[in-house]
Amino acid sequence: MSFPLLTVTAALPAIGAIATAAVPAARRTAAKWLALAVSLATLVLAGIVFARFEPGGDRYQLTESHAWIKDFGVRYELGVDGIGVALLALTALLIPFVILAGWHDADVLETNSSRWRPTQGFFALILMVEAMVILSFVATDVFLFYILFEAMLIPMYFLIGGFGDRAHSGSDENAAAQRSYAAVKFLLYNLAGGLIMLAAVIGLYVVTGSFSLSEIAEARANGSLDMATSTERWLFLGFFFAFAVKAPLWPLHTWLPNAMGEATTPVAVLITAVVDKVGTFAMLRFCLQLFPEASKWATPVILVLALISIVYGALLAVGQRDIKRLIAYASISHFGFIVLGIFAMTSQGQSGATLYMVNHGLSTAALMLVAGFLITRRGSRLIADYGGVQKVAPVLAGTFLVGGLATLSLPGLAPFVSEFLVLVGAFSAYPVVGIIATVGIVLAALYVLVLYQRTMTGPVREGIGGMPDLKVRELAVALPLIALLIFLGVFPQPLTEVVNPAVQHTMHDVQKKDPQPEVEAAK
């Protein structure tokens, strides 16, 4: 039996989480270093997975398959395609930065009690989320994916509610209430989506007799799978609803601003740059592959929802007074672009959507983490409490600017490539949709540049004068992310070579071809 590389890559952070939680209360610094070491080792394994993946090879590679619950046909099946391997690499890359950025976030909760170890718990929960997300990107058994899809809500609930942002304008009691509200809202929204998905998962098994993606695909290819049109549409809606909540897509998005606003900054990055990608990834892997006809049937409505997300999220970002909530609403707009690229049903759109998932993770992480360093120094999330930061902390202001420019998809930075491909794919199939989507680009420039102007330029406000610039640990977080944004902005080929073959498989699943441009013959 070949080496189970995918299992080991996912198991390492899970084992690391248990080991970190078990570190004695007095050794919280050791717990931090252990968590960081485990995340770096996981990154190395993810790099090996990425290197061993052959873009021109089989659709699913490094496969593993073992019987799990025989009576119900559930198997432990893993396999990685080009889309999954890109997002696996993103997850493993971001977690060390999340851990470094949150190095002291749980220390404020430390007490003299030997039984309460918030630092160990904080980093253990982050590693557990990493393990579940990685496994969800490589699971090819629908039931296994569902278990992971739901299980990751538990550590995220405790990270939001138990380790919330301390930069709160109200009293401690009010801050605790807000954190609790955000955590419960996050859990209820996602549980509701998961329960509807569970009904669809059961229905899929009743119709197909299998949870295996490969078996269902083979049955569809050889004509032995006869799924009624109405049945396929209902099952599609069950899956899509859960993924739209996770993504999040308007009007199922309202949990995100609360969760990101009340969570610590590293956890906010974990939510939008890592966990939410499971929703858009699953649209590509499960909705389009399992229900191709229903996906095409639902496309017009989904495109409208994507456009609303793009414009609505950007408009609310323009009007925000809270830095973290502004970035949250900007992410809603960006997820609208991702969904638009997926359901434009063109190779450019779907390649762009996959790249957008990766590049949005990098750009949001850069902007949000630097914003977190800023908020920690001032103790406030309100934009009005800042001004003139670039005069006292120029490196912080400069990294904040690059992160913001990446968020608005400036040419030369990684998100530009993905946004351009999404718009090209949308224009070629649905010109009116592409035109409306460009409004999001204009509004993105507005909210990013206004945010920078109000916080970084102008006279130095009271409380800003003594603000220190970025320290070594913070530079170790910000600079590599900025370097990656620049590198992938000028040389996206390492990602496109891996993603494009997987996109072609998805296009074949839905039996769609790219629209051909109309060229008038020369007279």
C-alpha cells in the first residue's frame, strides 16, 4: 500500500492540537512554539502534496480508499484534484501566519488557576480547524465530507465566543455579550445549512446507492444512473443552500460581519480566508459534478444573487465605521465574484474563481492581520480614532496600503489576475452580468482608498503619536504575504498550470463549452 500522504497531512495538525492542549498550564510559551512547529511541518507536507501532484494526470491523485461504515456504504476516500491541492496549499500556508499573529491573543485570559489554559486551548483549536479543512478539501466520499463540513463548526464556535476581540468600545459585559451573540449566530446559520444538506446527502444515497464521487461519476458516464430532473434539482438545492451559507452568499451572509468583528483578528482571517473557502470549493466539487443539469437550471438565479453580493457588500463596506466589519463586507463582495466565476460556466470564469479563492485568502490575510496589529496598538476598531499613522509608523502604513491595493485588485498584485479572469468569463457568457459586476471594482477602490486616507494620512490624532512601528514577529507575518501577492501577481503560472486541467474536468461534467467570439468575415 502506498504511503497515505493526504491522511498524514491532515492528521498531523490534529495530533498537534491534542499535544498542544495537553501542555501544562505554566508552559504556555512552549505550547505556542509547539503549535507553530506543527503548522510549519504541515506546510512542508502540503508542499510535498503540491509537488507530487501531476496537472496532466488523473483527475484525483494520491487516492486512499478504506471501508468505514460498511452497512451504510460509507468509505474513507481521499483524493486531490487541481482545485483541492491549491486550496490545501493555501490553508497550510496561512496557518503559521495566523499562529504568529495571534501569539499573545489568549494571554490576556490567563489566570492563576492551573485548570484553565486558554493559550493552549486557543492554538489547539486553530490546529484542529486546519486538520478538518485540509481533510474536507481531499474527501471524495460525500458523507465523509459532510461530517467534516459540520465538525469544523465546533472549534470555530469556541474560537469566536471564547477568544473574542478585546478592542471593544463598550463595557466588558457588553463585549462578552456581543461575542456570544456572534458565535451563536455563526453556529445556528451554519447548522441550519448543514441540516438541510444532511437531508440532501441521504437523498443522494437513496437515489444512487453510493456516497463515492468516483462511483457516482462512473454510473452517470455509463448511463446506469437515472436521476429524475425534479429529484436532481431538489438535491442540488439542499447542497447549494449549505454551501451558500458557508461561502457566504447574499442573503445568507449576515453572520459573517458579526463573527469577523467580534473574533480576534487571526480568527477572523481563519474564518474568511480558510473556512469560508470550503463553501465555494464544494460548489465546484459537489454541486457541478453531482448535479450538472440542476446547476445549469439554477444558474440565472445564482448569478443574480452573486451580483447582489458584489454590489451590496461593496456598498456596505463604503459606509462602515469599523475597520474589521469593513473588511468583512468587502469579503462578501469578493465571494460574490467567486460564485459569479463558478456559475458563469466558462473555463476562464472557473479558473478565475479558483484563483480568486487563493488570492483572496492571501490579500485578506495581509490586510486583516496588519489591521489587527494597528487595532492592538490603539485599542479601537473605529476608523475615526485613527489618522496620521504613516508619519509615526511608516512600515505599518506601507504594508496596510499594499494589502488594501491587493483587495481592490490592483494590476501587478495577485487578485487582479483572478478578478480579470472572472470578468472575462462572465462577459463572454453573460455580457450584462459582466457589466454590472464591474461596479464592484469601482466601489472596492472607493472603500479601500477612503479607509487608507482616514487612518493613515492627515494630521496625527491624539493617541497615535507614540504608536510603534511593526516589530520583528509582525514583519514575519506581513512581508511574506506581500511577497506572495506580488509574485503571483506577475507570475501566476504555478497556480494556473495546476488549476486549469481540473477546471476542464468540471466543464466536461456540466457539458459546457466556452462561447466562441463572433468575428465578421472580411468583405
